[in-house]
Amino acid sequence: MFLPHPPALRDAEVFTRLPDSFRRPDSRSSWGEANRPGQVTDSFLEGPVFDAAGNLYVTDIPFGRIFRVDASGAWSLVAEYDGEPNGMKFLNERELLIADYRNGLMACELASGAVRPYLERRNSERFKGINDLVFDTRGNLYFSDQGQTGLHDPTGRLYRLRPDGRLDLLLSNVPSPNGVALSPDERVLYLGVTRGNAVWRVPLLEDGSVSKVSAFFTSYGPSGPDGLAVDALGRVIVANPGLGYAWVLNARAEPVEVIRSPAGASLTNVAFGGPERKTLYCTESVSGSVLRVAMSAPGLPLARGSQMLASPGGDGA
């Protein structure tokens, strides 16, 4: 990768670590056996998202758990259910919408911890394995359907769920679609393509279609881009679990900063929080840590799904 100016290298710090009381080193899970065979998986953190009060919520994929982390770094269990939760965004002030690898889209009520189906299937067909999601300001929900796809099977999908319940298949040829994020003007969707070691740029056209999808950024290493975020300057922050990096990319997809994990290489996802949303928080999944680093620009405010007319129900469009 040739760069006219080398990026600034910065180390994140460990903000907090999943307490030992919540870890399950002696437990097995079907997700762990499929995705981390032969390795001890006492947890696997993902899906960071902040509420308006400054609490951070993260998922634990193999054990179907959602945790709340307060501003002091203290952990509490919000929900535990029979699922494999990955990315999350707020559906409204009371509920989180979960990209659940096993069950589809699920909604979690924060007060009770109750989890209910939101969109389990499309035309009676199960999803491959939903990974991440993002709302736009009009209430459209974009989500990736990754499953076990990769370069050997480039059939991962990108969907849009409209506020009226219509479900649009935007892409069906992605080798492992993962993190999703929108540009500040919402005219471009960025898509992490893990097994292709890339971030795709997906133009969103006025008629609802996509066209001229391109590879915006190409990474390297054993595992490619995962979760994404965008800051107020339009820079794309890319979690790269194979390297333990978060790339900060300018409009030309040049890395202007590289944020390094001090606690393992599996940096899976990123979210902005803290005062003025100017702190980047990162999940480091193998060590079960949440990292943080101060940024020069705030993250974009995340839209919620409060404009959704109603839950689409079990089977969807």
C-alpha cells in the first residue's frame, strides 16, 4: 500500500474489561465451534452502541448476552437469550434492534431484558446469518447478511428494510458482508467485506437502487474489515480484527491514522461516545475488552428506527 504521507500511529487504551464473573471459559457454544474451532472462547464482544445517557451496550455472540457498561466501566447484564447477537442499534428509546446471526432481526426491551422477533425470515427463507445494521434519518434500515460466505462463496447479501415494511435486496454477491455505515449526506453506504479484505462503496440512488459499487479500501492480513463508523468530517473508521487496527480513512480512502489495540488483535467493532461523541470505543473480542481513544472529530449522530411504522413481524416481505 503506497501512501504519500504515512499515517499517524496511535495506541488505544483499555477502558474496561469483561469481569471474570461473566466469562464462561468452560462452556461450549455452536458459534464458537464453527467460528473459533479449537480455541477457548469465554466471550466474544461485538455491537457497541451508546444510549443518550452515555451508557455503552455490547453483545456477547456465543452466549446470547447483551451487556450495559456505564461511564465508570462497570458492567451489568441486560439480557440473555437463545441467540447469537452481533451488531445493534437503537430501535427507539426503549428497545435495541439486534442483528442476530441465528434468529434474524430481534428487538430487546431494555427495562425487562425481554427479546422478541422483529424480522426472522424473508419470503419464508431464513437469512444466512445477519451481522450488522444501521438506520438512516428517514427510517430505512440497512443490514448485512453474512453467514459463512467468503471468496469461495460470494453470495452474502445487503438488505434495506423500509419504514413501511418492504424489504429490498440491494446486493447478493458479497464475499462476507459485515459492518455498515452511511456517509454524512446518506448518499453512500460503506460496507465491510471481511473475506474480500475490503470496504465497498455503495452509492444509494434516488430511485432506491444501487449502481457502480466499488472497492473503496483494500486491507491485508488474515481477517479483513469488520465494524465501521463515520465521523463528522466524513472519514470512515474501519475495525480490522486480523490486525488489531482501526483505520481512519479520508475521502480518498487513505489511512490518515492507524489506531492500534494494546490488548489483542481481534478489534471487531467501533462506536463513538463520551463528551461530544469525540471518543472512539472499540470492542476487542478475544481479550473481552473495550478500548478507547480520543479523536479529533466527533462521530456522526446515529439515527434510530423510531420512524418505523410497526414491527414487520415474523416473515417480512
